[in-house]
Amino acid sequence: MIKFKIHILMAEKRMTQKDVMEATGITTTVMNKYYYGTIVRIPTLHIDKLCKLFNCQPNDLFEYIPDNETTTHE
């Protein structure tokens, strides 16, 4: 699972979704999906814009969390 950390970066910089949208040109619908971690595809252009805005690396925007899959062997 990929966990999005954009809302954390926004809180650290005290930015609203509107602030990020104005600075990056990302639309309201897409910004809302980033904020709540429901986005499915992320254009590299958005990653670039967000990294510039937050002065960070791509791995600061997301985190990989392994699934807790339980495998049973019979």
C-alpha cells in the first residue's frame, strides 16, 4: 500500500488545499484526492511541482507500507 503524506507536508507549512492548488495549478478534484490519499495515478509533472513547492524529495510525498497478508499453507 502507498500512503500519501501530502497532508502532513501541508500541515508543516501551514498550507491549505487552496494554497497548494494556486501554487501548482493542480485542480480541486485532484488536490482533494491527494489530500485524502485516494488518487490512483500521479503524473510526474505533479510530483515535480509538489517537490518544488515543499522543497522535498519524492519519497517525502509517499510512503510504502507492506500489506499484512497472511498466507496459510495447507
